[in-house]
Amino acid sequence: MEQRADYGNTKSGGLGALIESVEEGSPAWKAGLEPGMIIEKVNGVVPKDLIDWRWEADGSICELEVSVPGDDELYECVLERESGEDWGVDFVDVLFDGIKTCVNACQFCFMAMLPEDMRPSLSIRDDDYRLSFLQGNFVTLTNLTDEDVERIISHKLEPMNVSLHAISSDVRRNLIGPHAARGIEVLKKLMDAGIEIHGQIVLCPNINDGEELDKTLDWVEAHQQITSLAIVPLGYTKDSKRFTHSYSDDVELSRSVVKIVEPYQERAHASLGITRFQLSDEFYVDAQLPIPPAYTYDGYPQFYDGIGMLRSFLDEAEEVCNSMRTALDEADTYLSVRSRKILLIVGEAAQQTIQTFCDNWSANGNVSTFAVRNDFFGGDVNVTGLICAVDLLAQVPEDLTNVLIVLPEVMFNFDKVTLDGMSLADLTAQLETRGAKVIMSIPGPTNIAKSCIKALKEWD
């Protein structure tokens, strides 16, 4: 089995509390802070991350020691603010001392299935509890020191998003690696201290499903500090050395998972008034079952883990098609008169759901989806967020004259670059050479409709 570093491994290269921007007129601006400066101490404490900054700078007065790159001197300053006023400073990163990386060797690790020539930032296997609190990342807890655990408890850093996967020690060790027991040890300490947990199971065929899934759900059912549990399917690429099939390949296998989970959902509703045990959208799609109604998603606490995205989209689409009916009809008429089309770029997994919205928008078939098959990653990868430019360009028609191409924002990173390294500008330029007008839209029917209508008005 693959071995990794011991507890507490940290990626080098932390920039410190490096200031990215200062709001004009803010307390930080009045004190003379500027982008590029580094806050070395806050009220005498060296801040490790944004949590420390918020904790130590919680009052109305804040004493700082600040450095400037290239200058050996430390400068002292005092910030003062009114009640409710923000300090007005933003940092380059939320982690000032570097990121805690993964010490595990998870069989299902998607990062391990990526092509070797992808950009370096995609190979960082983070497993940092601070990103769980600050950004909602899932963590295994296997690399936490006792000091880390005490900090979570004393600062009440909750909810923590925790990757559980299985409860039997042998199955956990097989799935996660030699540090698996540490994860359960820490999880129990956090729950005993009253920390709220959102859990996750990545379900792998014939490893942690079936009877093992029942055991894990029994254990979770008995621990009320786990307020929600996401059950998501294994995803694998063509570069996977362990997996060649998953639930997306087997309707009956997917249905067997739904059948196991449903009694736990029903008992949770009866006793707690919530579903609590949440199956990812993929299971319902793969099992060819209806997407559950909105109330079963408990306010969508696990939305960004793929829990309830399709239901949310369907409900919002229905609302948009009612509230924006006149504008949608006018857009449809515009398209018909000018013989133009709108093409929404989507992943195969979401096509059926998004096409329903398109059909309800345009009675004339002027708005439709184009599902991009993911040949770059291969395997069973089929989600919109992993669409690569090379696949899109290879599969869309060569003649896109009079077509408005709507690119999903989720296929780009913060710098507007796709996973295979193409910028939004370059991708747009290549599509424009085929005659297309190109826009990018953030997710959701409302945003898509408004972006398209705006683009149509600007087309002529």
C-alpha cells in the first residue's frame, strides 16, 4: 500500500498574513496598511491563518506588528474601529503558514487518477481542517495533532465536514490507509465535545457498500452530532489503476444503494424531522429514479457535495419559467425570427435536467443543451465542472453560425482557465472562428436566462 508522510505534514510555501487589498477609508487604511505588507503579529500572537486573525482581532482595538518584503524592520501600528465595523483588510490566502496535506493512500482518491502532466496546483492533496471550517472542504482528520483537536474544540470550529467512508476498522484501513484509526479517534473526541459534523461516504462497489454501508449508517444513526451524511458514488478516470466500473454503469446496483439508505431516511424523519442521510444526485440518476422533493434535502447542507443540485435546479427552473415568462417568450421569438439558437454546454450527468428547463423556455426548440463527453478524463467522469476545452472543441459542430454558446462558469478556475489549461479568452476565440457568439454564465436557471437575454440584446 502507498505510504505517505506522518501526522501534521505541511506543504511548504506559506506566505504569512500577506495583505492582498485594503479598503479605502477603513481602519486598516487609516493605520497605513497597504497591499504587500505582512502582518507578523496580532496582539502579540503570530497568526497561522484567517481563524487566528478573526479570533485575535475580534475587539475594537488591534495592535499589529507589520513587515514589508525587502525591509528588515518591523513596524507597529494600532487599528481602531467602531462597533460592527470591518477592519477593511483582505489576505492573499486564508492559510498563512501553508496547507496541511494528506497523509492517506485512499483507494478512491480522484487526485491520484489525474493525468501526470496537469498543472501543479491540481496535484496538491489538501487535508486541512481549517479549510473544512472556512471553505467547506471534507477532511479525514487523520493528520490532526492533539493541538489541532484542542483548537477545534476551544474555538468551536463547526461544522466540520468529515470524510467517514466506513466504520469497520479493516475496511477503513483498506480504503484510507494506515492512519485510518486516527480519523475515528479524532472524530469521537470532536463529537464528545459537542462539535457539529457533516459527514461523507464515498461509496465504492464491493468495498464499503452492502452490509458495510448498513454498519456505517447504524453507527452514524447513533451519533446525533453528525447532523447530515452525504453518500456519494466513486468516480474514476481512465487513468485509475484500481477501478473500471462504478454505480453509473449499473442501474440495479444504484437501486440497491437507495434501498439500503431509505429506511434510515424514514427513521430520521420520524424521530428528528429531517432526512439526515443524503444520497447524491448521481444515485437517483444512475438508478433511473425520480429526484426527491426539496423538503427532503433539509435546507441543502451538503449542496456543494452534489446533494440536491438537480432538485434545486428543477424548482428554480419552474419558478423562472413562470416569473420570467414574458421575457423568455420574447427571447424565443427573437431567436425564431433571426434563425438563431442558444446552446448550453453541460456535462452528460446534468443534461436531462437542464434540457427540461430549455424545453419549458422555448416552445420552438431554439434553446437546447449540448452534453460534452469527457474523453480527457475518461472513466465515468460526466459532470459539468470537469468539462475540458479539448473535448468541447472536438465535439461541438464546426459551423456555429447564429449560435449563442453558453459556457458554464464551473468549468473554469478562479483565473478563468479550464482543467486542461485553456483560458476563457482562447476558448472563446476558437469558438468565435466557427461563427458562434460566446458568453459565460454562473450556474442556475435565473442566471442562465438573464445572461442569455442580455447577450441577445447585445448581439445585433
